[in-house]
Amino acid sequence: MDGWLKVLIAAACGVVIAAGGYYGISEYRRASAQAARELNEERARNELFRLASAGENDVARVRTFCQVVEEHKDSTTFKDNEMTPGILRNCRYFGFL
């Protein structure tokens, strides 16, 4: 076999290996980012349930909590609280408002 053909085959193999590595790394990054988003969502949802003193599936209590915060967001109790905007954002995101 000629030398140029061996070089061509080796180059083609290198390209295939590099493309596979690039694809693998990009999929790993995408999966890691998705897992991080899901973890943040779970933590935010758990925080709402904890703040509402609700059980694991006590959606009504969380909905009531979110409505109370929304109704009283301008009162002195919630107005000066730096967590209020985040709580309301999470309530809207999860559909409790």
C-alpha cells in the first residue's frame, strides 16, 4: 500500500476520533447544565414548601402562602424583606400564583 494512502486513512481516523470526542464533550456539558437546572428548580420548590410549612404534596398550602405574600408584598412585613421578590418569582414560575 502506498504511503499517501496510509496517511489518508490515519487522517480520516483522526478526524472521526476528534469528532466523536467533540460530540461526547458537548453532550456531557449539555447534560450537566440540565442536571444543574433541575437541581436548582427542585431546591427552589422545596424552599417554597418549607416556607409555607407545607407537606410534600400540600400544594394548596403553598398556593395560599404565595397569595398571602402577593397580597401583602407592600406591607412593612414583606416590603423590607429581601426574599420577597424571589419568593414571588418562584411562586409564579411554579404556577402557584
